[in-house]
Amino acid sequence: MLTFSDDVFTEPEDVSPDTLANLGPLRRLAGVWQSDHEGVDVSPKAEGPERRVYREHIRMDPIDPQANGPQLLYGLRYHIHITTAEELITFHDQVGYWLWEPATGLIMQTIAIPRGQVVLAGGQAAADDKRISVEARRGDTRFGICSTTFLEEAFRTDYYRIDITFNDDGSWTYLTRTDLAVRGQEPAFNHHDTNTLRRVAPPTPNPLVDLLKGGKAG
């Protein structure tokens, strides 16, 4: 169990303003990424599991260092947009943050989707790890899942996990697992997605670095 000092107010001094240099394993996620109909989604339907192939675009921008009193975090703000070849409408939209605490090796992912659900998932990693994972469970007050009434009653999410592997060619591959308690169905459904993303644009510095260099904040 993590322990904290009695002083929970004093923020750290001599904080590096350069987020990209202090992201640990998350450094490999910074930038703009895309896949062309390589992603695979398996989701529950009334007639049984449905497999869909999708295209994905992800933007991950470094944010300025964040402090919770003595706790210091570096991170990325991200936006995921997913479409399919069959439909013009958005298949999935998601925003959030990836966060890294260098002092403890804590990594976190926040998730917000426009269907009434938010998640905070956590895990541990070393700065040079080629594989990272975070997870969340319904009812956990630290790394948990919160959903609107309809989702709680019809498609309750009990567990979430994402495993990311950083590939030697600079791409990265993820596998997500979401355990859904679907009304009228047993057992829980393993809703899962996998994709490999390739960088299409490099990361930009966080706003504070730009200001210190005499530029303008984005």
C-alpha cells in the first residue's frame, strides 16, 4: 500500500517543464496515429457476438506537468475517433488522459465516452517497459467505472483492461477487454477490441515548453 507524508499540500520544486522528456513508457504514445480498417471489435448483439472491422485515428498531445500536492504527474491528452467502412457515422468516440508518475511508476488512463460512462484505470510500469497495462473494476473507489442508469441496468461494465505492446517498428498494438453483464444473458460478455496504430505525425511540445521558448501557447 502506498504511504504519503503528513504534508499533503507542498508541491515539488524544480519540476522539469518538458513533458515529452518525462513521460516514461508513455513517451512512445505521443503523436498522431492511424490505422486503415485493421481494428477488430467483438461486441454483444441480441442474435449473438458481432465482429466489426474499423478504422482508427488517435491524437495524443503532451500536457503541462500536474501536481496533487507532492504528487507529480506527466501526461498526454488524447482523442480517439473510430469509423467503419459500412457507415458514415462515428463508430466510437473517446477522450481522456494517459498519466505517469515517475516517482512510483504509476500509470493511469482516464476514459470518457459520450454515452454516459467514465473510467479511471491504473497500473504499474518501468520507464523502459515495452508493454504496459491498466485496469479498472466496478465498485473500486480508486480505479473504477461509473455509468449512466441505462448502461448499469442493461450493459453493466464490471471490468476493463487495456494491454499495450510497443513494437520494434515504432507502431503499437493494443488489446482491450471489457466484461459486460448484459441483461438476460449469462455469463458476462468479453467485449474486446484490438488494433495496431502507426504514427502519421510527430508529437508537439506541451504548452509550457512553447512559452519558455518564446512561442505562443496552443
